[in-house]
Amino acid sequence: MINVEKVAELTGHGNPIFTLELSQKPGILFTGGNDKGLVEWSLEDNAFIKVMFPVTSSIYAIHCPAGRPLLFTGLRNGEVLVFDFIEQKVIKILKHHKAPIFDIKSVNRKNELLVASEDGSVSICNLETLELLYTVKVSHDTIRSICISPNEKQVAFGCRDNSIKIYDLEDYTLLKALHGHTLPVFTTQYAPDGTYLVSGSRDAQLKIWDSLSFELIKNIPAHLFAINHISFHPTQPYFATASMDKSIKIWGSNDFKLYKVINREKGFASHQLSINKLAWNGNHLISVGDDKRIIIWDIKFSE
């Protein structure tokens, strides 16, 4: 049994919100989209704090690497702004791509930053020096998502050519290309125990892949339209999906059953347009969308 209650709605963005990220500092949220800046919010007061810094084009990706006082912001123009929390300013602009940046992740074990672009390549930088180490050409088309396996041995890239490319994080060699989706893959997430990978696509299908054999375990016709994001609960055996069909769905991560639908048709004061990104803050699920709203949901799990 899952009970859902809307806790708060944060407003202030004047345009669609494409992405969000929890800060390394508890109780702080960052959001970005088709606005003129990256926004900081308090999750303790559920209130606007400030615009961190201005941007020259839309924000598609935000990343706060664990244990470092840095915030990376990927822009539509291909730049990545590096903000230092100690210096309280943008200390560097990475210009390794000329096409939009769709995802940014880091590999703590190797002190490396991965940046995925519409140009089909991933730039890999040293997290200490911020210098470019190498560039990996993953696809002839856009890379929409990056997902690092829990043991930091594999990375999965969701691609616009309908494929998922799995690379070895030691030497960035291609391990496997997964085919099955019929439209671009927008999101990929490894299960917390690393045993399987979940992918979501513009084809509205969820696919579950074994992370060792790379075999397809299950296909779920999950939504009516594109699945924009997948997010696993940090401790409970569930994951949530966000879709262009204006719904959030909560699934069992052990049985892959649908347990809850959050949308306006189910009586929730939810998003009116595409839901683009999710984040779990404990049992609070945070969603952002094209309707310019940030919604915080309290998810209660019971037997």
C-alpha cells in the first residue's frame, strides 16, 4: 500500500523546468530549464533562496558530485559551467562540445566527470584539475542519459538512435549495445544492487536488462507517451517514472508491478504538462515539468 500526499508546490520559474538536482548540502535543491539562471531552493522551508548565477541558454543538466564543493551545469549551447560553493562563483566554463549537454555524471573512484552531448560524444575530465582527459564517440546521434553502475564498473548511455550503449569504466571500451526500443532512449538507471538496468524511451516502454548477461528480462508498456526519467528510492524497493503523459508512476523494484499512479485523473493536484525529472529526498519525491512547477510529494509505504 502506498499513500501519496502533496506537501508543497514551489513556483517562480517563468518557463519549463527541464532538470533538478539535490545539493551535497542537505535541504537544498537546484533547478534549471528554459530560464535565465540556475535556481536554489530550500527544502526545509519549501521556499526560493536565490538565482545562483545567470545562464546564456537553457539548462538541460545539473550535477553535484559527492564530496566536492562543485556544481556542474550543462547548457543547450554545449557549455558546462563549473560553480565553486567555497568561492561562490563560476570558476570555469568547459567548452568541449558545441551541441546541447543532456547529462552529467561523475565516477568518484576515478575522479572523473562524464558529459554527454547531442553531438554523440562523451567528454571525460579530471574532477581535480577539470582538464579534458579524453573524448569517447558513443553514437552518431544524441546521447540523452548517463548512468553509472553502483560498483562503478559500467556506464550505460541512452541514445537517440534507440540503443543503450554499455561501456567498461576502466578503459571506456564498448561492452554491449542493447537494442529493443523502437524510439530514442531518454533515461537509464541501474538498480541499487546493480543486478539490472532499467531503460525508458520515447516509445513509452520500460525495459529491464540483466547487467551481467545484458539479456532483456522484462518489457513493460508503462506510459502513454515518452518516459523522461526513472528514479530509484534510496532505501525502499520501489522506483518512480516520469512521463510526457503528465503522470508519475511508482513500481516495485523486485516484482516490477505498478503500485501507484500520480496524475490529475487520479485526483492529485499534479502537473498539467510533461513531467521531466524526478529526485528522491528521503520519502519525498520531487518532480519538475513543462508547467514551470516544482512539486514535492510525501510517499508513505505500508504493508
